[in-house]
Amino acid sequence: MMASKTQVTEKRVEARGLTSHILLAGDSGKPAVLLLHGAGPGANAASNWRHLMPDLAENFYVVAPDLIGFGQSAIPDPIPGNIMAWIGIRVEQVLGLMDHLGIEKAHIVGNSMGGALTLQLLSEAPERFLKVALMGSIGAPAPRTPELTRLLSFYSDPRPARYREMMHSFAYDPDKFEGMDQIVSERYKIATNPDVMPIAEKMIDSMRTGIESLVMPPSVLGKLPHEVLLFHGRQDRIVPLDTSLYLLQHLKHAELIVLDRSGHWAQLERWDIMRPILERHFGAKSWN
């Protein structure tokens, strides 16, 4: 009889004046791995990470927060007026969570906007992080794709059909993507919740007008001492492969894995390939 998968639990944490909703899996005595999700209307930790957390929890203590402004984490007061201010609050959120949970150092995975946040964390608190993985990360100069432009303008016409179109653009082949209808339905409810929609609209608009300010300059990237593993879907329509090529060029210690038959949701579409590579990168005992 096969052992049951590790359970994913939920918790609310108060740290540095911020209230965070987080997902946890695994033994807190094991090396910690932080998972930072991307942006977009309706994004949260569960839709990005819940399916893979039990796998990682076999070797690691896995922590995945709803980043401030998303999911069930509290909205700050006053509301930040630009994307850099949002990123700054999320830096404080992540470091505060680490302190609260007793995590001195952690491996870290950043997806899309979570990748830009990861790079900011590495530059501000390099001593708190071990090895790094970035997936379809922003934080690099790149042309704004038509799909990204439509994503960032979702709230100008937040109808279900438009949301479905937007979510389908994340996948390599949405017709064969297991669970796509459920993801669209669940995230649409979050994105259009009348209690948070006005704030979400302002937050997404701050990305639309200021996303270029998240670009990390070579002078900063070149000083980061961390070993960075870059994953990128070859058919990513949201964040082009050029972003990871820029990071590969300027980071001191970086390797790039390009995943075929993968769009922007590489962790959902190609986890079979990513898992052993990621666990080996983080030093999982099963891969030593």
C-alpha cells in the first residue's frame, strides 16, 4: 500500500504589521523552500503551487504565501500607488514570514511576478537565501506580448469569456490542459469578488503602467552570489523567453532549462520534468 501524500495546511500569520494567508507542507525541521506565485487577476498560492507542494514536502519544508494584494492575505492600508511600492511591501511580507516561522535561510522559487520579487529579495537580503529557481520570470527587459497586454487590461472588460481567453493563453495546449475549466472558474470568482475587485483593478493597473520599473539592472544581477536555475516554457505567450536569456547573461551563477510543449504555466504543464531537476538543484536527499 502506497503512503499517502503529505497534507497541505493553511495558516494566517501576522508579521511586520501584515496579515498573510499561507500554505504549508512538510516537516519544519527540513530545509525550507519558499514558493512565490505570479500576478494576474485571481492569482493566489493555491492555484500556482498546491498540486506540487506534497511532492516537494518529501524533502523540504514548503511555504507558499498569498502575496499581499492576492488571495486571502490582507490588503495594506494605505493601498500602494505603484508597482514598486507593492513589491516593497511583499519583500517585507516574505522576510517577516521567515522570521515568524523561524526560517533563517531558505531556498526560493519565483514564478512570473514572483520572480521579480525574488530578485528584489536576493538584492536586499542575500544572506537569507540559499539556492534559487525562477520560472517564466519578469524582471528583465522584453517586448510586451499581446497576451500580457490583454491580461493587464482585463478589468476594462471583466466578462467570463474574456477571462477564459486570458487563462487559455497561459497554456501550451489549453484543450489538453487537465483541470483548466476548474482553474478558470475558481480564479474568475476571486478576480471578480466585489469586495476586492476595486483594489485588484488598481493593483493590476499599477503593473500595466509601471511593469518596466521591475527590470533588474545588470549591475545588481552581477553581484548576486546565488546559484540560480531558470525554467522557461518555449511556448510562453505571456513572458517571452528573452527575459530568461537576459537573466542568464547577467547573473553570476545561472543555468537555463527551456521546456518544450510548455507555456507560462511550466510548473503545471511540465512538472514531470521540472521536479527532479529542481529537487536536485536544492539538494534533495533522493537526488544526491
